[in-house]
Amino acid sequence: MTANTRGCTYSAIAFMLALVGSSVAEANTIIPYTISGTLADGGSLTGSFTIDWTTDTLLSAALNTSAGPNPSFPGQAFTVPVVLEEIAAGSPACQTNCDLGVRPNPPIGFDFLGLVFQVGSNFQLTFLPSFSVPLASATSAEVNQSGLRLITAATITSDVSATPLPAALPLFASGIGGLGLLSWRKRRKAAAIAAA
């Protein structure tokens, strides 16, 4: 393999790695979140959930409510993902203002937990007590056969460090490409000196 061919090969490999790395970084959008909040009756909400933003799917949930003064709500564990959708008629994909729902395992009557949030840049979530648009609305609440109790405030944080490798891959590819170009220039310069 000549110096020119080797240098071009290194550059081509680096270019392909950069393309693969950028597409992996865009496609790898499975993000875990943690939440901590309060309910209107003095109870609390804690836990975590994971969303695959490529497919708008709620992959997992482990949300827990604690008891407040109302004996109808003794505290519950919600672990069965049910729904993740945009709050708009006919728009299932979660884009800006969304709600997710989870149920206990095993399902108990009407027991259900709904969270409403706004999606920001880099899939950061801002809790919303409720949100309405024409023909659709949603409220953050725990629901059972006795009624509902509102989730009045919550903080949702994301684990953005969960997928660091895809973001580093284009940088690695650039380094490989730079080494390939340096090697090609060095051999080309040596060949020019030898020919003179």
C-alpha cells in the first residue's frame, strides 16, 4: 500500500467513524429521569422513569406516593408504564407538552398516576400541574376509586451522563483522521525529497 493510498484510507475511515458517531449520538436518546414532588394533601412523590425519545416510549417506571391525611390514599407503588403522549387530540408523539401514566403491579381498580410536563432542549423536563389545549387536557394526579389527589409541585432531573461514549466518538474519529493526514503528509514529503 502506497503512502498516498494509506493516508486516504485513514481519512476515509475517520470520516465514516464520524458519520456513525453522530448518527449514534442522535439515535441514542434513552434517558433516565428522577422525580421528587409533593401532593396537595401533604403526601410526597418520589421515584424514577426512563423514556426512549426515539420511539416516544415510556420504557420503565418506579414511582411511589406516600400517605397524606386522607386514608383513601395510603401510599402506592406505580411500576407499570401505560402511556406517554402529547397533550393534543390526534398527536400521540410526545413533543412539547406531554403526559405519562403508570399503574401499580398488579393493577388495582382505577389506581393510576399521571404526570404532566413540558419538554425542553436536550429532553429536559419541567413539571406542570396541568395543561390544556383545545379538545385535550391533562392533570398531574394520583387517582383511585375514591377520587384523586393533585400533584402540586415536582422537580424532574435527567441523567445526561448515561450515554457519554457516542458524543466522544466523533472526536475520536477526528483524531484518527488527523493522524492519517499527518502520516500521508510525512510520506509525501519524504517521497518528494527522495525524488529530488
